[in-house]
Amino acid sequence: MKKPYISVVIPVYNEQECLETLYQRLTSSLDKLEKDYEVILVNDGSQDNSTAILDELHARRPERIRVIHLNGNFGQHMAIMAGFENVRGEIVITLDADLQNPPEEIYKLVDKMDQGHDVVGGYRMNRKDSAWRLFVSKAHNKLRERIAPQLKMKDEGCMLRAYRRNIVDLMVSCNEASTFIPALAMSYAANPAEVGVAHEARELGTSSYNFFKLIRYNFDLVTNFSLVPLQFISFIGITISIASLFFVVYLFMRRIIIGPEAQGVFTLFAIQFFLIGIILLALGIIGEYIGRIYQQVRERPRYVIREIKQQNNSSQHQTSTSVMQQKEKEYVS
Ligand code: UDP
Ligand code: MG
């Protein structure tokens, strides 16, 4: 089968309202590029009508639209990974299904890639999101700049990005149980670039990120790409130890010079609560790392593919590991 030049990978989770418009706008902007392309829509265990709509989109243009149905909800980045594992193109583009990343902007990424870059990140100009999302995102970007300065990007939350195939294959081979794709790509990019892209408000459907999911997502980025939080805990520990050494010397002198002290219970409580708070925080941060190590060492499949709808081979059942084995076989034969 002839390999396409561009593969577009889109994670889909309960997006029944968006899919038709997405299909129309995406295919018409890709057709305009006059390059061979494929679109891989990864259904991340949608419970709404998305599953049926996706199958219908595949049936409409089977030579262009491939659909991967996952066997449950594995999260946005794992859904994209499942797509990555199956791409055929030389340039791989990711975007969101909800049309917050306008498909009409894809040409900008392709132009940049054609100039020889291996990773092209989009950054959102005039972001249209709720005030608290903008706040979280800004804080997130600032924090990331501090704790993972090796990741040079303006806007890691923008999913409209392009990667050359070798970078995508590297990301797949990492086999990470939790990850953050834009950052992972940056760790391997030799010649990255950025372009400003338009951003639209979500007009159809609802964001599937609530407050807690956003926090987890932020921890994924931090723990996967930086040890700074752990070093920060050690730093606080050392500082407090040194301070308390001085405090002990002071109390000892006071005991000798002024005599025993009976009052000051509330001061003691305040100091205790402060220290207990720090200990719990430290345990929590360590726990975030250990939990991810635990996930990783169990080596369970990161996601399970229930079915792939594509031309010539319209239905398969496999897990992510069996896909790898099958690929190995393909290379051997
Ligand atoms: N998504 C997914 N699995 C999930 C959550 C989201 O595949 O568990 C997809 C979703 O369909 C969309 C993209 O990830 O294409 C971004 O999600 P959303 O628009 O809800 O996030 P936001 O734009 O609010 O960050
Ligand atoms: Mg969105």
C-alpha cells in the first residue's frame, strides 16, 4: 500500500457534537494541501454516539479515514500514542477533536516541517478559554520553565503540533505508562521550531477536564520530565534541620540562663503544624513519583486496542504489545 506523506492523529472522547464539523473542515483543509494524507481518529472509549459516527466517517472515505477503537478510556495522551503506533506518514500532526485547534492552520505546520524541522510546536495566539483555565495554564507554563528548563516551548498545552516520523517512533518505543507528548517530543528534537496558530473557544460539547484531572495532568508533566520537586524537598529538609539546630542551641542557652520554660504551647503547636504540613506535602510529591514507578514496573499494556477500521484490513483485535510484535514481524518479512 502506498504510504501517505501526512498522518493526522486525533484523540476522541465523547465528541459526538464535533465530529461532523471536524470531518468537513479537516478534510477540506487537507485536500487543499495537495499532499497524500491519512487521518487516524482514536476513539478513547467514548460512551456517547462518537463510536458510531466514527465508523460512519471511515465508511465515507475509507482511503483517508482510519479509526482506532480503544477498549476503554486511557486518557488523551495514551490515545495519541495508540495513533502514533499505527501511523504510516512521514509527518505526523496532532490536534484536538473539539475544533479548538482550527484544522485550517495545519498548513503552517506542514510549511515549517518542509523547511527541515523535526518538531514544530504550535502556540495559541489569542487563547479562547475560561479565565481559570488560562490561569492554570499560565501557572503551569511558568512552573514548567523553572523545573524543566530543558523543554523550550512557549505553550506546551497546545496540541496542534507536528513531528517527523523518527521522533514519533522514538516516542512510541519509550513505552512510558504515563507521559506528556509535547514534552517527550522536545526531549528528542534536534531542530525544533514554533509557529503561532489560531485558537477557538469550544463551541460544541464540553471539556472533559475537570479540576482534579487537570491536576493529575500537571503532575504527569512534572514527574515525567523533572526531579526538581524531589530536590526541592531535600532542600527544605536541609534548611529546616539547620534552622532547628540553631533553635536547639538557643533553647539550651535559655534553659541555663533564664530557667525552665512552661508556656508557649501554642507556638509549639504552630511550629508542629507547619512541619507536619511540610512532611505531608513531601510524602505526596514522593508518592506521585512512586505511583508512576509502580505503574511502569507492572508493565501492563498502556492501552488496549479493540478494533482498527481501515482499508484492506478493516478489523483487528490487539493490545499495544501485540501491535509491536506484529510490527516486528512486518520488518522481518
Ligand atoms: N480526550 C481524550 N481522552 C480523554 C479526554 C480527552 O481522548 O480522556 C480528547 C478530547 O476528545 C479532545 C482532546 O482530548 O480531542 C482534548 O480534550 P478537551 O477538549 O476535553 O480538553 P481541553 O481542550 O479542555 O484541554
Ligand atoms: Mg478542548
